[in-house]
Amino acid sequence: MSKRILVTGGLGFIGLQLCRQLLADDSHTDLTVVDNLSSTRLDYSELVGRVTINVADMRTLKESDARYDQIYHLASPVGSLGILAKNGHIATDIIELANKSAALARSSGASLLYLSSSEVYGRDGQHTESVELIVPARRGARMEYSLGKLTAEHVLFNLAMEDQFEVRVVRPFNVAGEWQSAQLGFVIPKFFDAAHNGNPLQIYGDGSQRRSFCHVSDLARGVIAVQNDAPADEIYNVGNPDNITSIEALAHTIRSLCRSTSSIEHVDPCKLHGKRFIEAFDKIPDITRLTSCSQWTPVTTLNETLSLIHQFYLSRSSAQTQIAHDAHNPDTAAAARQTMRHSAIV
């Protein structure tokens, strides 16, 4: 019998890829998606007719209607710029959504997976799940976000112990992929947008910050591995520790890949985004806990990830050119618009 699965935030960048992977693993999965489309808006037409789609705030779901075997809770404010607009309300939003996911898990007896954040580590380095966490003496939207995520982890573990449902927590590290939005502040699409449009690639600070990027398809497989194969009541890092680069090196790599003549500039992010903006620390995962209890391992290199994203941008550019060139030809223009829809990012 196929599993009954709920994915909250299932129409966003990570959620849509997770839904694709769940259906690829079992095309008969009874999949329900809820998303209020408050962040990234992607073309999800491939899911129509295959899954139950509820475009709504997940807080409106009724526990009495919950009939799930598994819940993947992804719904959350996202992005260094996306969270700025919610400053002062970020943590409240995160915790309310987490509480609702727990209520749905409790009422349906579902196994709950919570997508937290590597932001909870709060300091530079390669992080293991068991490390003692220290709250940095900083104030801003990113701190509120990270503390909201950390608090939600504790809330869910406590509720799971009391209400006797299984919970697993995933802390993702620097996810990247073809449908990610630059408008929410993610650095890779931001650099690609700038390079393709001939605009300066803006590096925050001196560019020495290190990141370890994980392709979204590897993350989706890792999240499913945690839900299906990993012991409950634990935290799992999911990322790719082999894909380490500095932000400075990343900017030069993307500019070269795009054969762009754009300049590279070092800027103060607070002058661009206000005093509540905080730049992220160095983030590199230790994934030993998950790889030791499952068959999962990340397989997509950084060069492969950047190449896939580059091809994605080229296909969008080609479709835009085709629309302009064939405006007088309804058939070819319609085909180009279809391509644009499938690569649309808001």
C-alpha cells in the first residue's frame, strides 16, 4: 500500500524538488501539498492531476481531516532578503507553523520530518549535530530566524515525547539549484542574474566567507533518507562537504562560466539592505550521522551544480529571444512561452 504523505511548503524551491523525488520513488504515492505561495513561485503544473494541491496557509488545515503516514514540514520564511520583510515576526511564524505540523502529526499518527536550518549553529566551522550551540551577540533578522528554527526544533522534540509521534530534524546546508530565486537573496542565482544581465556581481564584505553548496536533488534524496531510514528523535545535517568554495571564488567562477564582462564589486550589505541584515558565517556540514545509517550520499559536484544552473539560465534566455523573434508566429512563440513557464521564478 502506498504511503499517504503531506508536504508543507511543497510548491517552493526545495518542496517542489522533494515532491518530484517522492513521485519518482513511488508514482502511486498519495501525496498532498499545501503552500501559500508566499515566497518563490514556480510552475507546478507537472503536479496537477498527480497530487492533491491546497494553495493555502497550512495553519488553516483541520487536524480532524489529517490522514497521513508521513509529514514533511518545509513551510517557513526563507532567504536572507525574504526574511527581512518579516523582521520581528519571523520566529513567531516559524514556531506557529511547527506547532501546526505537530498537531497534524499527532492527530494522524504520522512520522514528522522538520526542515530546520544550518543557521542554528551560529558560528564558523564544520558542524556536527552534537556540538554545543552558542548564541552570537548579534541582532538582526538572521538571528531571529536562526533562533526561531532552533526553538521550533526543541518544541517539536518536546511535543513528540509528550504526544508519542516520531520526529526527525534536518539541518540543510547551502542548497542550490536551477529554480532558486535571486530575489530572496540566495547568492548563486544572484550572481548568475548579474552575470547574464551585464550587472556587477556584488560580494558582501571581503568575499572570504566559505560555503559548501549542495544541489537540491541531493538534498531531496537526503531528506527522504532521513524520513525512511534514519532513527527518530535525532537531528541530521544534509549537505555536501566536498563542495567548499569562498564567495569571492564563486563570483569569479560564475562570471567565467557565463563569459560575462560584468565587474565584481565588494559592498557593505547593510548599506544595501539596512541594519537588520546580517551576513552568514562559514557553513560546512559533517554528514557522518546520516551516511552511517542510510545509503544516501551527495553526488553532484559544485562544477556540475553550476553547469546545470548555467544551462537553466541559457534556456530561459533562449526562450525570451524566441518569443521576441517569433512574435508573428503563434506556434513557435507559444512553445517558447511554455519553456519560460517551466523556468519561471518570482
